[in-house]
Amino acid sequence: MASSSPSPLLPGLPDDLGLLCLARVPSLSLLWRVSPSWQALWLYTLLHDSSIAPDPTDPASASAGNGPSAFSWHAFDPITNRWHRLPPFPHLVEFQLTSPSFIGHLHSVQCASSHDKLFMVAGSRHGNDHTAERISSGFCSDRRPLEPALESPLIFDTQTRVWTEGAPFRVPRKWCTCGTASGKLIVASGCGKDWDVTVSKSAEMYDPENRKWVTLDHLKSSKFSGEAISAVNYEGRLHMVSGKGVFWKVGVIFDPKTGRWLDMPLGMRKGWNGPCVVLDGKLLVLEDVTGRLKAYNHNEDNWSTLMRDDMLKNMEQLTAGGPGKLCGIVRAPHGSSPLIRDVIHIVDISNTPSVKVLNPPFGQVVALQVLSRTSLQADNEFK
């Protein structure tokens, strides 16, 4: 019986050119469903390394960026309705946003912000230990472990429009909890290159004014180390909950005045089952699957429904966008057309709910923060 030769990636083209063409697909996970040879290609390290960085002048690659590529920030000015590039980092910053072991999953890049500063805190990158597996197609699958991508925080000052590198973390982390209170950055739990119970319960606080880290009291639980969690500043104290479910959750509150961790009230913890944000002084939680928005009643220790609307469904990284406005990322459905991309929703809930949809022109949306107004230069503007 004659053996069949492997089919080309793209008929009529040599495989090296076919690889370059497929690297321009905005969502690499879309290749998985096409054919066995493309499934094998998705596991091929070189495909991820070849993924084309976004070019705002080329609509075909505007959503690219699923591979390990340079990370950059862009700011939307709601007054002029234009996007601007922020200045470059002090050094090249790269993150591993996807990997063969997590098909369809986007690795987080964790950030926090105060009234005048943006902090880049954590992310993932491939480690130096290279372990490879041969698969039937002859391609090589990258199985290197993920390790923390940042050795120190990167800090953007909205007044000076300058990025600076903060003092090194005492413990570089990925999948941690972070937030700001009293102008200071608090980072807790997570894991380093390998999971460690001591790191999973540790916490530290950074003062950007004197560039010093302070070790905080340990957490009682290590349950915050399995995912990226945003700590919410409510009434001057940081609140954080592990997971979205109802049971087996842990909720804690950090008081920056005393430096102590407090147990979260039972009703607050039980009702905290989605992305949470403080808007106009109220602590709100969004049941993102149903679009139900709830407000916390401090005196009664319970939650009441404010509204339920489809325009609130599936919003991630919820943040306050000004009086009465919520901002969040809405991901394109998994397996959808490359023409359908992630968008940003700005939802006005002050009166009759309305939504403004932003279609970023620069690539895939990874992280979202809302900052005070900063000087945006016209020469960095997307036309």
C-alpha cells in the first residue's frame, strides 16, 4: 500500500510561506477546527513565535497579537473620540498570551490604577526550560512552563506621560491579586515559577513615592493563587474574593491604615459572584452571564438588584468610567469569524441604559483601565 504524503498547509504554496500566511490569522485558535494538519500547526511553537504584531494601517492584522508579541498601551479620548498610543516602556515587554495547553484561553496581564498612575503588575511568559514533544505530523509542541513575566512593576504617570520601572518585587508573581489604596500598590497571593504555599499566602505593598516595598501580614488562605483577581477599593479598603461561585469562596478586606487583613462579611462574600466595581460610591457586582447588576447594602449585609439588561452580559474587567458609566471588555465568541473581534462596552446606567461600543483599531484587547485625563499627543493618534 502506497504511503500518502502530508498535505500542504495551503495548496499551491510551500509550507514555509503557508506558515507566514496563517500567522496573520487574528485568532490562532480558529485554526484548530479546519483540518488535522492545521491542528498540528496550532501546537507548533514556531506558529506562535511568528504571529504578526498588529499594524493599525492593515485591517487584516488589526486583531493580531495572540502570540508572544510586544505589549503596548493605547488610550481612548472620549472628547475627541480618538485613540492614542501611550509612550513606550523603559524596555521591551513581552507576554505569552496563549499556549497550546490552554486552547481558546487568554492568559491575563494584571494591572491596577490609582487616580494618577497605571501599574502593570503581572503576566506570564515561557520559562527557559524547553521541553518538547514530537507529534504524528512531525511538528514540535512547546510544553515549557509559564513563569512570571515581570520582575518589577511598570508605572505610567498620567501627569508626566512617562513610564518608569518600580523597585523589584520581593516575589515576582503570576495569577495573583492586585489593587491600589491610598496611592499604594498591594500585591498578594499568586505563584512564582512554581506554586509554593508560602508565596500563595504572602502579600506586599509598594509606595511609588519612596520606591519601597513593605511585607504585609500573611493571608490565612491560599485560595487566591489560582487565578488573576482584581482587588476592589471600597471606602478606602481593598476587597477581594476568590472565585465566582456561592460556596467554598474566601473573602478578605485589607485596611491600609492598620496594615491588617480582615474577614469579609458573610453576606458580602456570598453575593460576590461576578466582576465587581465601585461606581458613584456604591459597591456593585455584575452577574455577567445574566446581565444582572446588584448593589451592596452595608447596613443589612446583603445585595439588591439594580437592573438586568442584555447590554451588561459577558462584560469582563469591569471598571468605573465616570459618573453612572461602566466599562468592560466583551470577548468575541469562541470559534467566531475573524471579522468578529473583542470590543469595549461603555454602559450608561444613570437613566435609561445605553451602550457605546468601542472597536479598538490596534489589535486584541488584553487589559482595560480608566485613568484621569492625561495629555495625549496628536502625533500618537490613530487616524
